[in-house]
Amino acid sequence: MSADLHTLTLAQMHSALQAGDVSSRELVDHSLKRIEATNPDLNAILQVDVEGAQASADAADASRSAGNAGPLTGIPMAHKDIFCTKRLNTTCGSRMLENFAAPYNATVVDRLNEAGMVMVGKANMDEFAMGSSNENSYFGSVGNPWNKEYVPGGSSGGSAAAVAARMVPAATATDTGGSIRQPAAFCGITGIKPTYGRVSRYGMIAFASSLDQGGVVAATAEDCAMMLHAMSGFDERDSTSADVEVPNFAAGLNESIKGLTIGLPEEYFGDGLEAAVGDAVQAGIKELEALGANVKSISLPNQHLCIPAYYVVAPAEASSNLSRFDGVRFGHRCEDPKDLEDLYKRSRGEGFGPEVIRRIMIGTYTLSAGYYDAYYKKAQQIRRLISDDFDKAFESVDVVLGPTTPSPAFKRGAKTDDPVSMYLNDLYTVSANLSGLPGLSMPCGFVNDMPVGMQLVGRAFDESRILAVAHQFQQATDWHQKMPATV
Amino acid sequence: MALTPEEVRSIAHLARVGVDDATLTELATDLTTVLELVEQMNSVDTTGVEPMAHPGAAQLRLRADKVSEENQRESLQAPAPSAEAGYFLVPRVIE
């Protein structure tokens, strides 16, 4: 068994631990060995905590012996390096935070620790979560485990690649415009961005506060459900945390999808979608129909305005959030500043990479005197229209389905010179962030040997439904079981 | 609208981001491309549409006005590039 322990899903690891077939220490040591063997090629994991992970694994084994094990006890995982952790540095993929030792844990980190999960390391990401290819990381880009010449997607590219390469069964991730779902699609795994407010943002380094949401990437919907349950719930320390009851997501997975109505937005299947991706998604839809779901064509008439509105709202909020990095309180400080202004400007100019600087500048411009109404207010009005489109759709459908991305993973370097073509990766994903709705991506086929993802969007706080649809799909298909040849 | 390198210089100043002269032109081109993308918003009339700042109808909560955190000055200042006796140190501001 021990040679292929890493191919087990999170749920299977839990069963093996319960049955006494394996110890947490064995699982964690195996995960650490996997990282050592496969990470040099992929650069998915930035830092490993051997000592801390082994100690936590031993503690998990001890609590299991004492009869105190939960569903996640003793299972190895990685945190996206945007979550503050007292152990290991928290870099956010930036030179700005290269040496930042967070003085506290993010709520998500505390909750998963309490659930007994074992952090083995921190995952690579686009700098400050800005990017769709993981090529904006100060610590180097990440290879897609299906073909390392290709990008894993972003910004949670390290988390997705680490799971696809089976270094860990699951990882935390965050999603501001598609940063969980797009890399999950590119890497052939499952990822869920819950409803805005479901998972605490405390200790999760802020990019765009009205859009950012933490979530999970894992091999299956079942694994996502198990981990999301432990991460979710009200947190006093996040002023936008939702005080809404958290259902046991895993318990609802076997809910039948017979009679469920799935809405297919015509705008998701038109211009911009690569034909072969559309074919894979259509085959997935047929599968869901065979399981008893009804499909219905719907319209999200303002879909074409999602990307324009997003690229006002997100940079505006980013320019405000990232003003805290001033070279004074924490983070990078330039050498020998001649005065305070020089300190600010050089510390920020040196600490931030080109995409972060572009977005700060766009945000600063659109919020500057005289431009606010034309840009930020206009974008917020369009955001309302986009959200209303979903409200209207959900009057007649239970979930909305479409491709996660317009095309599969692209080659490294292919889009780095053209920010706007990079932005179009998020064509189908940003609307869920603008509306605050839960979205999930799951594998549904391959194009030229690279995975294709299918996206489900649900009503607010109805993660149970999209997880159940995905689980039922995964009971009937085996796309989620496919692994890269190197695994 | 096309941004000039001079406008980019002033935006960079507002953002307190040091940008060298050589990259001003390149940034002007990049930012102009992004602004052209976002200007597609003007294709729809939004007169009378209530701006949406936040998802859902969530109201921001106020916490009770009572002490909720212990003093953590030392640990919170530990990551500072330069701190002494509880203060953050910066270059002299008043001559």
C-alpha cells in the first residue's frame, strides 16, 4: 500500500486511518517524500515544514488512539501562501513579503489545525493573487503536472498543481475572479469557491475585499465538501463574515439530482469558447441529463460586461488594500531611503512585481478625483446588473452550468506580454465573484491531453447543491480519477 | 482614452510607487489597453441603477465597544524593518 498512498483521495485516507491501515505519520512522511521528489520540477510548494508536520502527525495519531479523531484528523494538506501561518513565512508570492513571519494564524488555518489537518507546506501563487497563470510569482512560475511546459492556471496555481501531482490530497486556495476554479480546471481537479462570507477572510491577505473568498482544491467534490465544512462559519474577526448556519456538506452529497433544473447560459457557449472545450462540456451535460437532470437554456445578458467591470472593481480595491505595504510596519524596505517619500516609493517599486504595479495604478487612476463616477461607480452599477441577471436565472433553475474557462491550459510564456488576453481566462468565472455566488469547477474531459473543467454556480449559501451535483457526476464518470503520467 | 507617460508619472506618484523613466512609456501602453477594455462598460445605460458595493444585502456589523484583544505590540512589531521602544522608525521628517 505505501508506494501509492498519495493516490488516495482525502476521503480514502480518512477511511484508511480509521481502519488502522495507515498512520498519520506515514501519510505525512509520504507526502513530504512526494514533495521532495516531484516539486523540483513543478515549483508548486514554496516552503516545507518537516518538523512541524511530523509533530502534528504524531499528535493526530495520539488523538486517534485516544478516540478523538474527526474526518480530517491526521490528513496532510498545503496552504496557499496567502494565508497567514505562525509557522513558515507568508510571502503571498511577493518580494514585498519575502521574509514576512506572520504574528498570527488566519482563521482558516486555526480551524483546519483544530480539525487535526496537518500542514506540510505553503503553496506557490501569483503575487498577491493577481494572475491566471502563476507566472507572476516572485518565486518562479509553476509547471502544470499534466505537462510542465504548460501553466497550471492561477492565482492558486501552486495549490492546484500540488494536488494534481498528488503531493497532498487537498489544499486551501482563494478566488477573487476565478483563482480557485480556473487552476482546478487547468490541472484536472475539483475546486470550490464558496459564497462570499462563508469562509473567514481574517488572516487571508487582502486583494479585493468585496470579491475575495477562500476555498478548497482537491481531487473530488467529496473531498472539497469535507474540508470546506471545517473551514466555513461565522468569524467575529471578519466584518463581512456571514452569520449563516453551515450544513454538513458531505452529508448532502448523495442527494439525487433527478428533476433538478440546470441552466445553460447561451452567453457561455458563444464567441470566445474554444470548440473542443465546448464539446467536452456538452458531453458532461449529457451525462447529467442521463442522471435525471433537466437542462434549460437561459440568458445572462450582461455577461459581456463582467471582465470590464471586474477590472475596475478589483484594481480599485487592490490599490486601497495594498497601500498598507509602505516599508514601515512590515514587508520590504529599500536601502538607505533619503526621505520618507523616497522610502515609500522605492520600497513599493522594488517590492511589487509588474502586474501588481499595473493593478495598483489602474485602481489609483479610477479612484482619483474626477474619475470616480465614470469608472468605479459605473462598475458597481454594472455589478448590480450582473447580480440581477443571476437572481432572475435562479427563479427558474437550480444551478447554472458552463465551461470554467474558454480554453485549456496554455504554454508558459504564451500570454505574459498581453495583460488583456490573460484577463480573458476569467471570462466565465468573475461573475460569481461579482455576485458573491458559490462556484465549483470539476474535470469533464481532455483537449490535446490537457484537462477541461466544467463550472457549476449555485444560489447564495447553496454550496450543498453544487457539491451534490458534482459528486453525482463523479459517481457516474471517471474524469476526476485521471492522474498525470508522473503520478 | 490614451494615457501619456506624464499622466502615468503622476498616477505613480499618487500611488507612491517608484517607477523609472524607462518603464513609463511601457506602462502607459499597458494601462491604456486596460482602460480601453473597461470602457466597454459605457455600452450600457446605467442611469438609476443602484451601485452594488458588496455581494448580497449583508450589512456591515458593528462589534461591541469593549476590549477584545490583548496587547501584542511586541509580536506585531517584530516583522517591522526598523522599530525601537515601541515605535516604527522612518527617516527624519522634521529638520
